[in-house]
Amino acid sequence: MTDKTVALAADHAGYELKRQLSEELARLGYGVLDLGTDGPELVDYPDYGKSLAEALASGQAPRGVVVCGTGIGISISANRNPAVRAALCHDSTTARLARQHNDANVLAIGARITGLETAKDILRAFLETPFEGGRHVRRVEKLGAL
């Protein structure tokens, strides 16, 4: 694992967007840990949210991206693991704030509600934005203690 590795996981609804985001990550110079799914056949999003969370918890990647139809179900699944702070983002502003204020380490996107170019903008904002620290540290530490 390097700091430039991003784990990706999606259900059937998010498969195509995950594939396109994987290409964008490669174009940006990131390594990709693809945890599936590998096609549009019906699967269950909790399985893929769990796989991604376990990959982060074990140190296989420092950050991740999860995709399902709305981004809601798979983010709930990923957030069951205490190593994960998944944030469902709808635009680059929410992605920046998720990183700056919440030190989110997983980006969740809804494939049925977010267009490709917007998703790429969200991804870039998420990857490029550092955690601000300062007044936010205490709150993030409380999240870890829940």
C-alpha cells in the first residue's frame, strides 16, 4: 500500500461509474485496489461496503470510494467499521468539507444521481483536500470513540 492507493467498491448500480472513476484515478497517478463488483449483475451493496471497510482497516489503502445507486446504502455499510469515515458527497464543495472538517477517508457517490463529470470533480476535490486539523480534531477523535 502507498498513500497513492485508493480502494474502490460498488454494487451493480455503481459498477459503470466505479469503472470510470478507476480510469480517472489511474489518469491522476493513483493506484487502484478494485474490490468489485465486476459487472452489472445484481449484487448486495452491504457486501461491497464491508469489503472496502476491511481493506482500509487492514491498511491495504488509506482512502476509498464506494458507489451504489444513491450512495446511501453502501456508505451506511462502510461506516459500520470504526476505521471508516465515509461521506456521501453530491458536489465538490461537500467533498472538500468532508475532508477539511471530518477527515473523511471514504467517498460515497450515488451513480443514479450524479453525472460522470460531477463525479470526477467530486473525486478530485476529495483527493486533493487535506484535513484542516485544529478545531476539528476533537470532533473527529469523538467519532473514532463511538
